[in-house]
Amino acid sequence: MAISPNDFKYFDKKYGNAMLLPPFHVNSEVTTEPGRGDFILYHGNLAVGENNEAAIYLLTNVLNKVDKPVVIAGNDPSAELQSVIASMSNVELRTDITSEEINHLIAEAQINILYTNQATGIKLKLLNSLFMGRHCIANEKMIADTGLEELCTLCNTEKDYVEAIEKLWNDEVTDDVIDLRNRVLDTSFSNDSGVEQLYSKVYGERLEVKTRVEQE
């Protein structure tokens, strides 16, 4: 069961009998609120080196160039990251917080900003941002070959990020944007669909998953 198209191609060619199975996640539906927020959010487990480094990169190369409120959310930030944040008057660090609090920030932000220097499949923070949040901007390594490209604003350079922030800052999220997310995410990234595909692959027969509402 491969989590990304590239992994699927590799394992299917090498061993056969592979299947593409997107990751399971905490979201049962798109909960994106229309309208706009008033801050930019970067979130992640900051104890993970990749996330900590991404936050420092964005702060020192992108977010220092925009005069907008920024929240960095995640636990165990490095001393270097804390120092960078302390030097920037428009940036607030939210640490020692729960998953529920981070999810609330994702939903309230105007822009969820994402960056990675490692193309390692579909990241849960990307899915969470699209299921819960408003505008989502990310670089190619974060979204390439995920099937989520049309739901994000692609930014490959520091200039791209700055321009995307300025363009989206005053743009409200509309019902059309939410409808598109529903179509894409419900088709390919719903947990129910994943369970059905996995059951069919393992047992060779179809399983229809009933939602909680249908069961009641």
C-alpha cells in the first residue's frame, strides 16, 4: 500500500500487486469556513528537524518581507527558532498546545503557509490545511504528484511566496472554493474511500462503508 504515486510506481514495478492508498487522517469532512482570517499560520511538530528548519526558512526569507501577523504553532521549537521569532515584531509563537488548539488555528488563519525541502509523499499537515483551513500556499515538493495541486497556490521561490501572500491576504474564501475541495477530497482522500479500497484489495470483495449519519 503506497502513500504516493511515485511510491506506487516503484513498488508495483519491483514487486507487483501494489495499490495507491492515500493516508488516513482526522478529517471526516471539509470544514473550511467562508470569509477571511487575519493571520498567516505555519504549524507542525517543531521537534522534527524538517519542520523546525522550514519555519526558520520561511521566517527569514519570506515572512520578514510581509507586514502581516504571523503565528508559528507547534511544540518543542529549537532555541534558534525561538530567537528568530523573538526578533520579529509581527510573529507570535504558540507552543505547548494541543492538537485541538492547532486545528482551531488552522481553521481561523487567512493563509496556511507550507514548505518542505523533501518530497516524501503526502503530508498530513497539507491535508489538514485543506480540510479545515482557508487559503493554502505551498512549494512544489509539498504538493507535486499528490492530486491536490489545484487546491493550493504553488510557490517555488521566495518572491512567489511574498506575491501569493499579498494576493490572497484580502481574498475571502468562497463557496466555490469549498465546493472544489469537497469534490477533490471526498473523491480521493476520504477515510471511507480508503477503507473500501483496502478491504477490496485484501479480501477481493467490495465493502460499502456507512457513515455515522446513515447508521443512525
